[in-house]
Amino acid sequence: MINLTLSDFEKEGLYLLFPDSTKLELTKENIEKVTDTYWQDLTKIPEDKRKAIEFQKCYFCPHKNKEDICDSIRPVLPFLDIIDKYVSYDKVIAVYKGNEDKLVHVRATTMQDALKYVSILSLLRYNLVLQKYWKYYYGIIPIMGGREVATRVYLNMYWLHKGNLEEIKGMIKRFGEELKVSSANQVRRLNLVCKNDAFLNAFVNTQLVTQFLINIEDILTKSFNEFERSFQIHL
């Protein structure tokens, strides 16, 4: 049984509760608070890694010629020391608090699934190129499964593009291409600074959402058919 005090999760973000009693707060306040300090500490990321080709910004980034930190890695840096103690399949309790209501979502899951929140933030909130797709993630609960996320993203696209299937298919194609490049570059950066695979797999799983989107019509048709058959059986 999971016993939680809801007042411990008042700020928007993701909270990870580990079996060893470690608690990690992935809130916007914590991200902004410690990122710059982490980046200034050369013992965290040595100079040779910072200058490595893999650590450079994407070729289409508007800030590609600046020598400061890549914006999309900001949500990751503050937590490397803690998260590197665990691997992708380690169990964790994920508690997500959104900014639109007072609901707290709780799920027993694995590290790689729980950290999808950070990868979504990294690729769609902090990434200067992919920010334009953030609106399609409206209402997403990051601890949802990949198909659930893809379904909600598609419904948001359908609504925002007023059901124009040609526009939607074009948007999915562009989104998938740009997310693929940014995600691959982020994984290469993380390979330089991460000891374990939890963050790496989280980014890979986020990218898989676009694969679901490409086949979303077939997925939705199958889901509705299965639901209808289940309903008829219970009748």
C-alpha cells in the first residue's frame, strides 16, 4: 500500500520516491535553481566533454554559435548525480502534479518510464526548435503509457487543426523528423555524462511516441474495436 501526504506535492512537477527513501523533486523551481551552478562546476562536466562534438548544439538551433549550455539539457543536469545511482528498470513511485487542477497522479513504475517527464520537458519545453510543438502536449500526464500519450497528442492536433487530416499528417511528419534529430543528439550528449541508462531510455521512449502517431489511425481503430467487443461480451 502507498501512503502519501498530498501537501508534500503542491508544486507542479514530478516527484520520484525510491525504495531506499530517496525523494527527487523534478519541479521547475529546482531545475532553474541548480542548473547554472551545475554548469559552472567543471568537476561535473569536464572541459574535454563540453568541447566534444557530441555535446554541441543541433545544427538547426538558433543559438548554435553561442558557447553557453544547450537549453534542452537543462532539465537533466541537476539530477545526474542522483539518477545515476539507478538503472532504467529500477522500481520507483512516480507522483505527478500538473498546473491545471489539484489532482495528484500516482503510479508505480520504472525509472525509464518515470523520467519521460524530463525528456518531454527537455525536448518540447526547453528545446528552442521543438517548443512550437509544446501545445500538442496539452493535458498530457507524463507517466501515461506511450500509446496513451500519442492518442492525446493526436486528439490535440485534430482539434487545433480543425480536423484537417492533410495538415495533421504533415505536422506529424515534421514533428517526427525534428524530434528524431533532437532526441538522437540529446542521447549522444547524455552518453558522455551519464553512467547508467535510465535517462537514455527515457529519451528513446519519448521519441517512440512519434512512431505511434504515424500509425495512430490503425491504433485507434483497433482500440475502439477491442472496446466495442469487450462491451458486447459484458452485455
